[in-house]
Amino acid sequence: MIHPTSVTNIIDRLEQQGLVRRVPHPTDGRTTLAELTDEGRSLAGRATEAVNEVAFGLGRLSTGDLAHLVRIIRKLRLSVGDFTD
């Protein structure tokens, strides 16, 4: 879990770099949202392409190892409610 102060510090740095901007929540005045700027969206796209080009660093794993890794990640994602079975 990430501490709320850490999230604030991360958003502060991203905002200083022009990658996000803070916007008020449309229905909850106690909440502020972070929204990607055009520059942030562009960087995210380039980063995604770079990660995909190196196959997430998994290119050296065997088919069996990859299948095992997928099973483990699936189990983790299920346990945190990322999706349901």
C-alpha cells in the first residue's frame, strides 16, 4: 500500500514536470483528482511502446516459466479484487 503522503509527493513531482494537473472532483468537494496533461499522455504512450518493445523483460523466460508467472500474477490480482473469477 502506498501512504497518502507518498501519493501527494509523487503527484507534486509529476505536476512540476507538466505531466499531470490537479482538478476538483465533480461531486466530492473534499477530493482532488490528478489528470494527465497532453504531455503526460504522450510520455505514457512512449513508455508503453518502450516496455512492449522489450516484451516486459520476459523474453528470456521459457513458455513453462511464463505460464507459471501468469498463474501467480492472476492469483495475486484475484486476491486484491482486481478482477473476479
